[in-house]
Amino acid sequence: MIGYRVKSLREERKMSISELSVKSGVAKSYISSLERNLQTNPTILVLEKIARILCVKVDALLNEQADKGMDEEWLKIMQDVMGSGISKEEMREFIQDRK
């Protein structure tokens, strides 16, 4: 079922396998095998890499009932922030300055 969740979350975000592969650093062939349930026992490291790009907790990949995470608009904003090179600390400082 992990593969189904990865595929479902990836498609919800309108992301290709290739795009998920590049962003996560997980081989495209591995993601494809995972989504087709040919690979059924991924390591926690692989799940963490995929979950980070899909902006969900690892639990969301393991448990269909887990919180789906952010709405699409927040997801896009966070992906843009992550891709821009802004560090977590810089983002925290920005948020603190706005309070």
C-alpha cells in the first residue's frame, strides 16, 4: 500500500515520477517499482526523502488515514521556498519579524 500512497500523493501534486526522482534523489526506476508494488519494503531513508518532497510526514506514506498535509497552495509555496535556497533558520527569522 505504500506504493499506492506515493503514487496518489505524487499525482495530487501533479508531479511526474521523473520530477519526484530528481527532487528526492531516489532513482526513477525505484519509485516506479514502489508505485507498482514490486518494491514493498523501502528503507526509512527512502521514505523520508519522498515524504519531504511531497510535503507530508512519513506516516502519511505508511497510513492511508494519516493527515494529508498541506493544501495545494501552501504546498506550492513551501516547494518554492525549499527550491529557492532559503534556510530553515532564515525562514524562522522572517516569520518572527512578521509577528
